[in-house]
Amino acid sequence: MTTTFRRQPRPRPAGANPPDAVQTVATESAPERPTLAGARVPQWGAKDPHLKALPAPPPWAEWFCSDHLDEVRQWVSRIDGEHSRVAHKPGPLGFSTARLRGAIVDVGWGRVDIEKSIRGAGRSVLLHLQTVPGSTYRFGHREHLTGAATAILVPPGQEFTRRSPPGQTLALGVNPQRLGEEIEARVPSEGGKSLLRGGPLRLGALIDAGIAPALNAFVQAHAPGGDRSTLPHVEAQLVAGLADALLRQDAVVRVKPVTGARLSDVEDWIESHLTQPITLGRLCEVAGVGERALCKVFEARRGRSPMRFVTERRLAAANSRLVTAGAARDVTEVANELGFTHLGRFAIAYREVFGESPSETLRRSRRALNAADVQR
């Protein structure tokens, strides 16, 4: 059974000013199962004082719940952009999400009852404040295993893979331009450009920077009857607190602006030459810089080496082609045309990024196409 939620104005007493807040109302009933609502702290984090300080998802947030993987993929893609999502066992997903939106800050809670892998990139600066312990985040070759007090920073546009057990999460999304302005004002880069380094952060340091009380104030300002006029101040506190924590934890790196600008041209060139031979020397030639400078800016901006970036873009292209391949193509053909000459290594790299083998993606694609043909 799938349950979706819509937003409905809260009834108000006669003569009261019209409130801006809304409450969520279920549009269809569903069997009871554990959801995020009503749980102040996840059971696995109840002993950690930092997790106790974080807010629980309120009933007045925008909710979406579903047990169907394809429905979840479509809904999340509309909100956060295209991504890959794989469940590692059959059965109902038990997927729930709640979200509150501000002008420059979004807050989202999530829950899933089945181990999953997700591959994607955020449009905002994403801070996963509450992660499921035992989750694995992969940025290129760098892999990070989370504990109960581990937060993860995902810079905007930086692709990552997350494999996580069942459990609950809390994420903060911040407008990258506003955060960049706050960081630049504090520590001028003197003609350079400040970029964020994706990876783990100490949750305690984020709490000490004032993130938790500002988050709670953000939630309460959205409550029915809450004072929305405080939101600009609360969001500014969240941006300032995050900037402070990132600077203290050395998550801000500097690059020369000319190199950063050239990197965009290199990335565009890579995307249009994925089926052609690509070497590090050729990338340096396109960028007009040496190997050391190119590697430094790729590590700073994308969290991986130039050639690892090429590999992952080819893997993404392979995934896109397999998803739409149908019966006309096979894994070997797709791998070879994208420069993967060793099928075994291709399959290993593909699974690391997308959480399933290339053949599993192809079989899933063919089942979906066959089902669509039957419905016609």
C-alpha cells in the first residue's frame, strides 16, 4: 500500500489572522507501520547527546511515504534531481520523508526499512547531520564509514554513492551562493576561489557551532501559529553556524579562479568524448595547465582525481544506456563502447557506484519495458 500526503490549510478561529503554516493530511489510509512521526530521537542514537539535540520531524512538514521503489525514484528525482536508487532485498521499502522549506535552507528527514544504495549529486550544499551508523559514503576512491556521531558534507554538484542499512536520517540543504558569501566574507581568498571538501565532519563540532538550536527554531517557526517573521534570522544563523564549523574542520579549500573556470571546460569536454580515448596528458592539454594543478583542482572541486572523474562519468553513461537498453543491447557492447576493456573490472566498479551489477540493471530495465508493453 502506498500512502502519499498533501498539504491542507489548518482551520482557524473566527477573527484570527490567516496563518501561513499548514498541516499534513493523509489522502488515503494505510496499515500502520513505523514512521518518523513521533520519534524524538532514533532508538540507535538515544544515548548520544548530540543526536538528542536534533529536532524530530514535525507533523506540519510536507510528507511523502511509499513502499514502491519506482515511485520513490520518480518522486525524489522531481524534488532533488536525477539519481540511481537500488534496494538490496525484496519487500516493502517502508520509505518515509518529511521536509520543511525556507528561502535559503531546507530541512529533510528520511526513513527506509530496507538496505539501499543511492547514487546522485545535490543541487545545494548538503549536510547529512544524522546518518545511519554503518552507512558507507563513497566520493571517488575515498570511502567513509559513518558512526552515530558522524555527519557527512556533500558539496553541490559533487557525485557520491551512499549505501546504508535501514534507519533514519536528517539532512540540511543550504543555498551554495549564500554559504559561499558567508565563508568568503570571513576568510577572503585573495583572488582565489573557496571550494568545499566532501566527507565526514564531527557532529559535536556542528552542534557546538549552534546548528541544533537554530534547526529547532526553524522547525518551530513553520508550526501552525508559528512566527514566520523569524525565519530570515534563523536561516542566517544556520548559514553562519555551518560556515563556522566548516572553517574550523578544514572543509574549505582554495583554488585559483582561472583553474576553476578551466575545469568546467574540461568537464564539458570529457562529457562529449566519453567514447573516445582519454589520457591525463590530453586533459592537461584541454585545460591548459600541468598535471599537478589539474589534479589539485579536481580533488578540491570534485573530490577525486581527473581520471577517476572520467571513469565515473563513463560509469554514469553506462548506467543510463543500460536503463534504456531493452533487448537490443548487452552489457559487453555498452562497456566496450565506453572504453571498459576488462569486463570483470567494469562490473566491480559499476557495483561500487550503483549498488548492483550491470546485468542486474539491464534485467530490471527489460522487466520494466516488458511491463510497459503489456499495459499498452
